[in-house]
Amino acid sequence: SEIMINDVIVVKPGERIPLDGVVISGEASLDASALTGESKFIDVKVSSKVLSGAINVNGYLKIKVIKPYGESMVSKIVDMVSNASLKKAKTENFVSKFARYYTPIVCLLAIIIIILNLSIFEISHISNFQEYIHDSIYPAMIFLVVSCPCALIISVPLGFFGGIGAASKKGILIKGSNYLENLGDVGMIVFDKTGTLTKGEFKVSNVYIEEKCNEEIFYSTVYIAEKRSNHPIAKS
């Protein structure tokens, strides 16, 4: 939050880009799966725009900041998760309306029970004043505890809040409780992008070598060329 526009920041391999900016030095592959859902790494170089939240897989980058923290992608994601509770599900709205009327009624009935008990026990001429008060209030407290809707009022919103929070930790952003509730009615999910369900880890499936090329020389040459590279394809 202390960094200003046009400041230059350094992002090393394995670090997360903190602010939106433009690369002014270096090349790297970025893991932006938390932002885009794509598991395939994005290659960036000088003049490439980068978003906060992406992870620098390899390479040493110098980035000129183009947006303050309040306007960066990470800030927007945090705000989205924080404000997700504002979009309430039907269940939450029902519980809130139910509690608005139910709670005062329960409290009023508890007071009525105390008044009735005081009247009844007074007629009975209880000599012990402490016992008189205890026997008058105790039944009302039992009624209040048993009929209190705390579990219902707290558990429903907390369940949605916990679900949204747990999903955000895994990179799944849910914009509100109403969307989370609607997932219960989903019967089929269609994914429109290749790579969404895969890990994005490359591997060599086949090698085709021309007859005039020596196989041993080919493998040793490729090995030497790729040995010290951190690029995902080179690793594979």
C-alpha cells in the first residue's frame, strides 16, 4: 500500500506479483491460474502487462507499477470476497425475517411466564424469598434457552460465510451466498477451456527422430540445451 505509481519493484522466482504493472526488465513464466482459471503458464517479457496475484514461476522481473493497491487485481478480489456476504441467499433472508419476529415474541413470552409465576407463587405464600424468586424466574429461563433461535440464526449465515472463505483459499471466487445456494440445484457443469481440469504439467509423450539423425546425439544435444533452464517445457 506504500508503493506509488511508476515505482519499480522486483519480483523473484516463486514470489507473487503484489501490484499491477508493466515489465521493464527480464523474462519469466507466470502462474495466473488463481486469476484466469488457466493452468497453462503465461510467458511475459519487456513491455508485457502483469496482474497482481500471479506467481512468478521462473525468471527475475523488474516491474513498473501502473496502479495503486486500491485499484489492483488483488484488491478487487479481496473486496469481492469481503462483499460476498452482502448478496444473501433466500435461506439467509428467510432466517433474518423469521428472527426479527420470533426473537421478540420469545422474550415477551419469557417475561409473561415470570409474571405469572410470581403471581402464582405469591398466592401459595412461599416463606423463603430466595426460593420464591428462583422458582418464578427459573422456568422462564429454561423456556428462553430451549426456544432461542441462536443456532438457527448463526449457523445459516456462518455456513455460507465459511463456504465462500474455504473456496477462496482454493482459488474459487463465489460472488455471494445466493450463488453458493444455487449450486445445490446444479445437475451438470460444462467446462469450455482445455487446461481447466488439468494440472498444466507438461510431459514428453512421443519423440520422432529422422533416420539420418543419430538418436544418442539427439538426446544429448536436447539435454545440454535444456538442462539449466527453469522453463516448464524445458523441465518436461
